[in-house]
Amino acid sequence: MPKITPYLANGRSKTCWGCGQPFVVRHGHAEAILGDEGRLYCDRTGCTEAALVPHVHALQHASMAARAA
């Protein structure tokens, strides 16, 4: 009998860092968005924004630096 744990096979959590809800499982795989500092987020609106905002800010700063050069 398999042991049910709150973690995926790779040791990561089965729940979203932002809202605590479990990830959607499709075709036997949990779907998550990798956010800042390696945290996993679900695809709900608020959680997606929390995951992607640091990446957007980094891209904006890189773009502004490239224009200034």
C-alpha cells in the first residue's frame, strides 16, 4: 500500500506556496508554476501574480539598462 505524504516524489510540497491549495494533477503529473526562490505556485490568479512579479521586475530592469547603454 502506497504511503500518502504531503510531498511530491522529488521532495517538493504538493500544495501552493501562496494559497495552500493542492496542485492540479493532469495526466499523472502535478502542475505548478516555479516562482521566485524556487517556490511552487498554483495557476489561480493571485498565486500566478505572486510567482511571476519578481520575474517581470527583473526583465523590466534589464530592458531599461539595455536602453541606457
